[in-house]
Amino acid sequence: MDNKKRPELLAPAGSYEAFEAALGAGADAVYVGGPDFGARAYAKNFTQEELLRAIRTAHLHGKKLYLTVNTLLKNRELQERLYDALLPCYEEGLDAVIVQDFGVLRFIRRTFPQLSVHASTQMAVTGPKGMRFLEGLGVTRVVPARELSLEELSAMHQASPIEIEAFIHGALCYSISGQCLMSSMLGGRSGNRGRCAQPCRLSYRVRDDRNRWVKGKNICPLSLKDICTLDLLPEILDAGVISLKIEGRMKQPEYTAGVTGMYRKYLDILEHKRENYQVSEEDRKYLIDLFNRGGSCQGYYRQQNGPSMMAFTNEKKTGNISVELKKRKEKIYGNLILLSGSPAILEVSCPDPSLNQEEDRKNSGQDIKNISVSVSAGEVQPAKECPLEEDRIRKQMEKLGNTEFAWGSLNIQMDKNIFLPIGMLNELRRNAFAALEDAIQSGYRRKQPELPVYVPEEAKKGASSRPQKLYASCETQEQAFALCSSSSLSGLYLPFRAMKNCMEKGLQKSRELYLTLPYVTRGKIPEEFFAQAEKWLSLGMKGFLVRSLEAYGALKERGFQKKCVIDFSLYTWNNEAVAFWEEEGVLRTTMPVELNEKELRHRNNAHSEFLIYGYLPLMQSAQCVRKNLLRCDRKESFMVLKDRYDKEFSCVCVCDPWKTGNTKDAGYCYNILYNSLPYGLLKEYRQVRELGAGALRLSFTTEPAEEAVKILKEFADVYLYGGRPSERTFTKGHFKRGAE
């Protein structure tokens, strides 16, 4: 292979049985969830005892174990449970944690400095700027968004030396991972907490922008086929991917074994012969029969989106496939010495599992290294009646039971006419294996780090009595034009074209103006965007509203991090995350929309702003409902999805993410699915004030301009001028209930 480092086949395990199945099928590494903080809360998952056992077992076989800590944590969880949950795993030699939360990342880098951190796909890393930013934070591997093409992955590989891990098989989320609030807002089960109820797999009626219903009643417009990339393996590896990840911690051990074994087969073929690489139709059918949802697709590696990737149903199918679960065994070599009048001695050795792959040894330039131990027990006696025969001794020593070992060879040196109790042979064998395991594990174990120190929350609390600034974000020029004359607003967040008009009017002299960056930042940023932004900054524009990690990385490389307002899509659920962005020097963060009032009170809000109105984006997707059901016309139109409760959700086509006025070659488009009801905290103004936020924001998305003006007036009258709330119907989101 062209890669200097041998590629890693990374398998999922939602249970200890699946973990053993993955190792037996040829996985190089396994990722698992512990009792807490994993993004598959409804998998069987591992007890703490099983987790520690799995770490030891993986290392005995020269494999790696990664722990998912890829959910967002609340303050109490991070402060009271995270250290205790990670400490035993850290000491045992856990290879890496997979992380979504920047607060968790900050905590682990400070508290467990020897522990590798992998950035989860839940971080929605979409390009080289975000990857380089994470590199600077000490992240050793990135799991990019699943929506990226081979070309995008290659660009990331060229931009940074840290590893890339990419999904090659299993389920695809319709939304960009980590940017889905649909299950959370509709049912309280947050995908950011590993509890997604998968409303994207349900059927919806779909209406176009001309009020015409399209397709049938039972279509599932948000349900994707599963991904299968056997045919693309050479190209994925050439793009710089080092870890090939199988999705499926919710699946049975048989599925794990079947899929892992098939990809092991083709990776081994690639390792020895790349010419004329082909996948047999029989093997494709085998994977389809194991599990499929409307067939399979090759994901986003070769196409941006399209109906060929859609299942349009929620029907899951399996064929008549029987999968044998194999247990992996490591070969060991022994020398048993039984001499009359001397202790019984057993010497056991095995090749160092940490270099148990020939390719790894070649690349490291190391010779084969053996790990050897010797144990003794009792004393061998002359036989008085029935001497022990070699066959009887060998048979007893070969009783390895459920251990991780198998004899490669066992040499027995013994006198004739000797005797020792069978129990002594058993003890000798058990002690030798325990000593060998301990010798192998000793290279992985770590010492306990110092206890973490937390900054008291009260030290950073904001004052609820101070005047609060009111801001508004707009998605259309019409909204911006209508709102810009309001004296109630301290500032506006504006897309590019609206900013251009407001700057020409000199509005920056009386308002704080911020340039809004896309929710999804991919590919090359238009030259004119930042060139014009720099001019506007020199003329008085205040800064930027940042909604993605890639956009922030691009701004930081230009030295603009101190002019950034971090939106709620870059999550700050806990004070560690707040402190992370404060250390970056940003202007302010945005308070999370999934925490309830009580949880928000325990957050440091002094340098944050709070959203008090808006149609919340439930999903951001590289797919396009309009294109998949009708056609692509690049007119930035919308579709409406109607669920079984007759709730209607607007799905907006963002054909020109940078809003520069050119939709012909605008690059990577996306959809935003908005909630059916606007979120609004009009009557809750007293509770909102007590949160001590530095600023408040109204978010205008699909509203007509005249409606936006009315809504702004109602909120300004209440929050700024002491007026009485109107009787509008709003959803309170999670302000009262919170997310699981």
C-alpha cells in the first residue's frame, strides 16, 4: 500500500460479545461505549468491569480500544462524574477517547495529558481549517463529517499530519452529525446525548413552494440507504484515510463479525496486491443480506447528494445469513521443566502484541520482540507408584479454557518416573498466563493524574440587573431592510448581500453589524468574501457570527478570532466549554438551546447571549428534499414536510451558502429543516433576565419582513421597555423540560 502506516480496520461493539466478535473477525481496533457519555445510549454498552477487561484483552492481542465520550455534558456530569469514569480506563491504558464536547476536550487534555483524543464526527469537521485548529489543541485524530468527498478528505490529509478516520459501512444520518436537534425538539430525546429517536426515518407528506403535494403519503424523504464502500477502499486509502470505521454499535455481534470479516478480507487483498482490485458480486450480496435499508450506496465519497442515496422507506431487510463468531487466540510458546528434586518451572513467551503485524515491524524498523516470563511451583517428586506420563502432562497443560491464548508449541523437559499433583500443574499454568498478561499490560498502564481543579461558578456569574443588549439575526435581505431602522436593536447579524447594503447605508455607525457565516462551511471559501469582510471591518463592521468549526478555523488563521460571536451550533453546555472559547478570545458565545432554565443557571453566562425567539434549525443536511423529489433548480426555494400529527416543517434550500449573489458555481449547497413552531420566551422574560446573559437575540429565518418587524416590537416592548407580553403561540423548546 502507498500509506506508510498500515490502515486500521475499526469495528463497533455495543456489547462485550460484539467486542469479542470484532477481534475474532480481524478488527485492528474497536470502539465501545461505557456506562456513561456515549452517543449510543440505547446500546447494551459496557459495564465498567467489562470496559477494563476489554482494554486488557485488546492489548493482549495487539489491538486498540477507543472509548466514546462523544456526547455533550452538563456541568454536574463533567465536574462530578467524568474524572471518576475515565480514571480506571486511563490507568489501564485506554488508547483514545472519541470526543464531541469542547469542554470535555479541554478537561481531558488538562487532566489526562497522556490520553489521545479523537475528534468525533459529532464535531462536524468539514475541512482543513477546522482540522488544523484541532491539531493545535492536541487532537491526534479527526473523524470528519460523513458528507465529505474523497477530494475534501485528501485536502484535509495534505493540510495536517493528524490522522483521519472515516466511515466505510453502516447507517448514514440524514443530518450532518452533531447538527441535528430534531429528535430533541420533537420528543426530548437528544442526539447530542446519544438518545436519538430517529424521526428522520418516519414518513412525511411533502409539499412544494407552489402548495402542490408531491409523491405519495408514505414516503420517507429523510431516510438514507446504508453505506457500503468495498469497491472504494483503494480510493479512500489514497485520500489519506488511515482508520476505516464501521458503524453499528446498536447491531448484533453477528453483524459486527460479518461486516468486519468482509472488510478484513479486502484490506488483506489490497495489502498484497492492488492491481485489478475487484469485489465479487457474491460478497456484495453477502453484506446486503446481513442488513440493508432499501439497498446500499457508496455514501458521499463520489457524489454530493441525490435520490440514488435515498431509501425513501424505513424497511429494514436481512437475508438468510449465518455468521460464525470466532474468538481470537494469541499463539504462545512454552518450555515446561520437570526435574526430580527441583521446582516445576514453566517458561512462556509470545511475540510482543504491540508489534504483532509484520507490516508494523517493517515500518518501525524493529525486529521481532518477544515477551517472556518464567514461574515455578512446588517440587517435583520421584514417583512411588504411578509416574506421570508426558501425554498426561501435555493434555493437562493444553487445557487453556476461555483464555486469550493458544499453544504454538510446548516443549516438555522431564525426568522419568516423576510425580507432582495435577493441581500443581494447573497452578503453574494459571500463574504463567497471569504473569505473561501482566508483562504485556505493563507497557500500557499509566499512573493516576492529579485531581482536577475547577473554577468556582460564582466567580464568573453575570449580573441579572444590568441592561441587556438586543440583537437580531436575519437570513434574507428583506428582513434586514425592514429591521435595520429599529432603534431597539443594538446590532444585526447579516448575510453577505444584506451586509453590503447596510454598509453602503452607513448603518455600522449606529449599530453593531456582524457578518453571518454559513451553517455548513465546505470547500474553498470565495475570495471575495473575506476580501470584502476585511474592508468592512476597517469601515466599522463589528465582527462575525460563526456557526461551524471550519468557519472559525478560517477566521482564526486570519487573526479574526477576537471578532467572533460563537453561535449555539458550536455547543457550550458546560463551563469548561465556555472557558475554552473565552481562552480563544472570542467576543461571546451563545447559550445552548437544549438546556433547561435550571441547567442554564449553573452555566457561566456573563459573556454569552441568549436566544429568545426563532424557528430553530432541526437539521442541516447535504441532501436536498427538492432535488430528491422534484429537480434541482438552484433557486433557493423551499419544501414543506407534514408529519402524522399535521405539523409542518419548512425545508429551505441553501444553494448559495456564502450569500454573495452568485448561485451558479457556489459550491456545496445544503438544506435547513426548521421547526414547525417558533421558539419564544416572551412571557418568561423575568426568568431569562435572571440568567445573567450579556445579550439577547431574536433569530429571523423564514418569516416575512413585516412579520419580523412585529415580532421584534413585541419582544422589545417586553424586554426593554417593561410592556406586557402578547398572546402569541410559541414553543418553549427545552427552557422548561430540558433534554434527556
